[in-house]
Amino acid sequence: MSEATAASTPPVLGIDIGGSGIKGAPVDLSTGEFAADRLRIDTPSASTPENVADVVAQIVEHFGGQIAADGPIGITIPAVVTHGITRSAANIDKSWINCDAEKIFEDKLGRDILLVNDADAAGVAEVKYGAAAGHPGLVVLTTLGTGIGTAILYRGVLVPNSELGHLEIDGYDAEKRAASSIKDKEGLSYAKWAKRLQRYYETLEALLWPDLIVVGGGVSKDSDKFLPLIDINAEMVPAKLRNTAGIVGAAWLAANRLQQPALVREGTAAESALVE
């Protein structure tokens, strides 16, 4: 979608499903900014696909007058998503595993839905509007939070579902040693935590050799306390969009699905358009 086209069309709704809250906002794709205040509703205690879809429907109804009546909607979820099917479930009900979730949302909402992993959506947002905007090379986003989420983008194209927070390093699942939740749980100083991050990022670099690593998650606001302590070849910068990134990335992907072939669900009109 060109900038001129984006500026002349209604905002696109992005929705970010989390373990504790479901948040949504219409996004102006010409700027990457919210076109209205974000709405947050608690995630149902029984966070099954059907219950979550009911909450998502409330958010869609709330913003119905501000988005195109037949416009697409982008939704993030803390799960691996392949061709619209959720293959895992992090902090949500296990009934999401191997669930045809994108279709459930489409049937519930009567709209074209793009369902994407939450870290992947954040990575797209940072490449399109944030810390990696316009970067011509290989970008890796990491989100340091409860776990470690990752996204890989090469020249603006997403390689989905990387899940590199689960690299085995020194006999440990990486996020069990280096996530910011572990820093808090063990009472680590930034200096001691940075030593664990050093080991994680040097391993990540040795496998991928990215040009740029964008560090996101809530702790990125304190990046000056730990990023200077990490010594690798790749440039490392804090994320810019922070807690808006998932919503913004989901909205962009929903509007630009055909530019990201790996996210197109098999058997859809979008897949046919790619073939043509």
C-alpha cells in the first residue's frame, strides 16, 4: 500500500491478544499512529478461542464507525501461527493448539482477518514505522518480557514464527535465563543481567548475523542501563513503538497481506492472487 493510498483510506483496526488483556485501536497507516484511543478489555479467565472471539467482537463493534465496513482486521496472539492455525499457546488456554483460529475470527466477525504471532507483528511495526524504519538489511527484533519473543525481517519481509527465545544455550532454554521476568524474579542487577544477555545475543548473532537488533519489551525504556554493556558486532537499538507495536504491526499486515506470502492462508482468495 502506497503512502498516498494509505492516507486516503480509513484506518485499519489492529487487535493485540495478551494473557491478561485484549487491546485494540484503529491505525492510520500513513503514520503508524492510533486514530483513536486504545480500548482494553480483560482477557477472559477461560481464554478459549470462542471466549476470546467474543471479546474481540466487542472491540470491533466499539470502533465500527471508524473503520471501513468491509475492511480487514489484524489480530496478534501469543502463539505460533501457520496459515491461520495456532500451533502453540503461551499464556492462553491450551485449546488454541492446532486450532483453525483465523477462521473462527472470520466466522465470528464476518471480515477478512490476518492472525499473526505477537512478536512478529511488533517486528513489522518497528520496521515500517519505528527503530528499524527503512532499514535495507537483516533486522531481528527481540522482546524481553515474561519470555523472549523474536521476529526476523529481511528488507521488510517477515520470516514468521522464529521462536528464538527458546534457543538452547549452555544447557538452558534461553528465556529461562535471560528474560526480563527472570531478572526481576532473581533480583539481578542490570550489570549481572547484561552478562546473560551477552551470552544470548552473541549466540543469536553467530546463527543469523543480523545487521540490526531491535530490543523491545517494557524493559526497553531502561535500555541505557544494559544495552551499552552488550558487546556484539550488530548494531543494537531500543524499540520505539513499545506497547503500541503489536496493534500497529497487525493493522499493517492486515492491509498488506499480499506483501507477506508466508502469512497467506491456503485456499483463500489471497493465495489465489499470489499465484496469479
